[in-house]
Amino acid sequence: MIIKKVCEYEGSSLWGMNGGQPESPDGKWLVYGRKPDLEDKEKQETQIWICDRDTLSDQRHLFTVRCGNHNGPSATFVDNEHIVFRDIINGFSAFRIMNIYTGEIKYGPIWGKESHCQENGWYPFSISEEFLDKNPTHPELNICGIYLLNLENGRIKRVADKDTIYNMVIKAGCEPNEHTTSMSHVQLNPSATRVMMRLSVANCPVFGALGCIDLETGETHVIPDKPVHQLWFDDDTYMATRQYHDGTKIEMETSRIQRFTVDGECLETLGGIGNHIDGSADRQYFVGDRAYPGYPADIFLYKRGETTPIATFGGTNFQNCIWKLQIHPNPTFSRDAKRIYFNHPVSENRTEACFVEVDDII
């Protein structure tokens, strides 16, 4: 299996989060980050680039931000003309939505915690305590909670506040802590009728909890000690990696990619060992990385329901790059499932945004 890199560059190149889509909906463009130095914690300079999806030509630098290595700038397309990406401004995270053809910033910067991707014309994000006084042009962002940005007209609406989050946690028998309202991995289901989020709670110190709010009924759901790196499988269920902690470390061998209800019932096993995961659009194939300390960062491709991979690739073993510099593979299917994109460490201080073609396998 031939590993292809998105660009020739002496620094590092980076894809975003697993499940965040680097391709434009029309399949014309790719968006990714270039970082001159992964070890530079002072400047943290990261450049936003796009290129032709098929030929990797027409490479264009669009913007420069500051951000850490983990998930890079979380750049993804929201439609054929616009991308969203994060930045660190005056020490706080913010995101912008930019037109790739004109360079115009359509929305932002909006200080808050970005999400994986847009769904059905809405981009979700969260506001925690540190952001409450950072958005004077958006006075509606005045309460900790989950918000949706309408990508057509810029309207922002709040769909959950601090009390909602605390109440759902307590109702589920969990104990809120000082980080409970610092929600992450906020994601809408495909129809944008439910929103999920990762929650920090005192009685689930290893895995945290996974919350879900039905935006039409207000019904809430919480999974304590949640499966990890969750994504929506469909409108009603999750796909995620179930992991187990043996008291000293998370076990790699027993991890499984599985499908869950919003209340945590396991419906089926989708694949074998994994950590960061994704599923093909038809949900017949799944991919997961072996991002566990001490192991090579192999990427496994599974046919639905099978725990033995039909392909293995990647597999470099640069532990400093993977863990200290936080370069996780984050495998992600292309929209047509003919490719898998992933971060590929090539030394202890350098990584490349790469992909493999898998259409001859699946």
C-alpha cells in the first residue's frame, strides 16, 4: 500500500480531527496545516493551505494562525467555498470561517472551543468560563453552554446552558467538577437534531462522560466512563472505541470499535483494536489507529463486524512525536471512501499529512 503525502515541505503537515473532513463537498479541494517546527511552543506558527484533491497541485497558502500540534488547526470545509479553522489569539482559542477564493473572513474570530465539523448548515461550538468576556461583538455569547452558528446568515443560537449541563450530569449520577462546563468534541448528528459533547466529571477521571441533548424534545442522555473518540454513526447512535483501564494504564489489546445507543448500550462490534476512529459513509468499513503508548502508530482498516483488519498501514514508532508532541494519526475516510487520510510521523520531531488509496480493497 503506497503512502502519499499531501505536499513537499521541509516542516510538518497536519490534518485535523478524526471525523473532521479535509475534503470540500464537491471533492475539488483539500485543506490542511503546515507547521515549520512542532517543538516551537513559543510561536506555534501554523499555516492554512489548500490544494487540488486529485492532483495535489494548485497549492495555496490562505492564512497563518497559532495553535498546538494536537489536531493541528482543526481545519475542515463547511461548504465548497468556505473553511473553518482554529487559532490562538492572546492565549485563547478562537475560530474563523473563511472564503477560500476571496480570502474574506466571513465569520470570526469567535472565541470559543471549535467542533469537528458542520452539519446541515450549522456549526456547533462551546463557550466555557474563560470565553465569557472575549466576544464583545457577540453579546449573545454570555452564558457557558453550547451554541450553533448558522452558516448562511451568521445567526447564533444557544441550545444548552450551564444549568442544563449540570442538571443532566447530576441526573445521570455523575459529579460535576470545575471543568464540567469546558465541553469538548461538540458534534451535531447529521440532521442537526441532537448534539453530543464530552464532559469532565469527578467520578469518571479516566474517560469522562458523554452527554447528548435532543434539540427538539430537550431530552438528555449521559454515558459515564464513556467510549472514546466518539462520532455519530447515524442520527440516533454513536460509533466509538470501548477501552478498559487495568488500574495502571488503558489496555490496547481489549479495545474495540463499537456502536452505542445514546445511553451507552453496545449494539454491535464494528471493528477491532482502535483509538481514534472513523467510518465510511455507508458504514460498512471502519478505521482505527493503534495510538497507545509504546506501540507503533499502526492504522487498521476493518470490514464491519470483523475484528481482524483487512489492511494495516502507517506503523511508524516515533514515540516522542506521537506522545510528547501529540501527533495522533486521526484516520479519516474521504467522502467517497476511496481514501484514508492520516497524520504520519516520519521522525521524532516531524510529521506528514498523508493518505492511502483503498478503493481496490473495499
